Amino acid sequence: MDNRVKSIILTAQKNEITEHFIYKKLSQSMKDPKHKKILRQISNDELRHYHFWKKYTKKEVPPDRWKIWLYYMISRLFGLTFGIKLMEKGEEQAQETYNKISRSIPDAKSIVEDEDVHENELIGLIDEERLQYIGSMILGLNDALVELTGALAGFTFAFQDTRLIAITGLITGIAASLSMATSEYLSIKSEDSSKNPFKASMYTGSAYVLTVFILISPYMFFTDLLLCLGITVFNAIVIIFIFTFYISVAKDLPFKKRFLEMALISLGVTALTFIIGFLLTKFLNIKV
């Protein structure tokens, strides 16, 4: 075995022992027995990977303590499924690595592929509440982005006063969030669904209110109208990017298409209402 192949195997060995400890740490923090069992099983799989590579390196390799802490915190803060799938996406180059190693160790590719398929099947069994209500979150977030970003753009030219725009936007946003939450509650209650109507309404309303505060915040701290509108549009794009990335990772969906679609809809409505506000002030002589 040449030094290049040995170096690749040592890297793979380090990744496996690191992920073993990540899954082990996550399993110890789980209250759900089902999730605890799944994570413990994946942890054991990773440990077997590690010992498989160790047969060829004849070395003990320490785990990456920083990576253990990072993915543990991500999983705790943003959800178990998101944290695990984000970590697994970081390992997508492993396939190319195993192809290289298999030239020297024919058993490597088939053994690791078989175990990786098993791990993916186990990860698919994880059932998180927040992912069950992801549709409710999308509903609240999308409506807030489209409606409030557009409304703030219209208010910017119609009112010409950042404080008044902030207050109007806040009242509009809170009223709309209550309306959306109520509609989601009634919608889920009328369906033959396993989802809890109250929880669904809370996810919708919370996503809406959080988006409202982020979008109106520039108008609460600055007085320049165009600067406030520019920051609001930027914030909207950042929210779309973060949420689309979260969904694409957690639900294994394409990122680029969904991001562009949401961004174009939100920015299109913003541009349209901005023009309407401009026309109202210039041609209808409406002043506040």
C-alpha cells in the first residue's frame, strides 16, 4: 500500500470515528426511545467502518472534537434530521474516495456502500415533529414574505415616514399572522390529518411573526426610506435562502430551483407594490 492510499484511508478512518461519537452523543441526548435506538445503531455502524479501515492502517486515529461539537449543536438547535443530513452531505465526496481506495482494496467499496445504504434507511426512520409541520411553517413564512415585503414597499412611497411605516407594518403583520394561524387551525381541523391543529397554527403564526419583525426592523432603526427598503429586501432574500437551504437539506429537495422561485415571487410583488405606492403619491396626490 503506497503512502497516498494510506493517507486517504486514515482520513476515512478519522471521519468514521468522528461520526461514531457524533451519533453516540446524539443518542444519549434523545428522550424518544425509537430515535435513541436508531442513533445508537448508526453509531455502531460507524464504529465498524472505523475498525474496517484500522485493519489496513494498523493505527488508532483520534476523532475530530470540533466536528463532534459542531454537528451536535447544529442537530440540537435546528433539528436532528437537518443536522444528520447536513453532515452526510459533507461526506458526498466519500464515494470518489472509496473508488480510489478500491483499486488497492477491492472489498472497501462494496462493504462501505452496503453499510451506507443501511445507514440511510435508518436515518429515514427518524420522525421529527418539526418536519411534520414544515408545510405550516412554509405557509406562514411565504405569506409574510410576499404580503409584508410588498406592503412595506408600498408604504415606503405612500407614507414617507419610517416610524409610521414600522407601526403600520407591525399592526398589519400581527393581524395577518393571527388570521393565518386561525385559517391553518381550521384547515387542519377540517382535514383527516394526524397533525395537531393547534400546533400547526402555532408553527404558521410563529413563522409569520418572526418574519414580520425581521422585515420591519430597518424602519425602526433608520430614517432613510430607500435604505430601509433596501435592507428589508436584503433581509427577505436572506430569509428565503436560509429557509430554502434548511428545507432542501432536511427533505432532500433541490435547492436552486426552490430558492429562485421564492425569491422571484417575493421580489416581483415587492417591485409591483413599490410602483403602486409611487403612482399613488405622484399621480393621485395622496399624502400622509
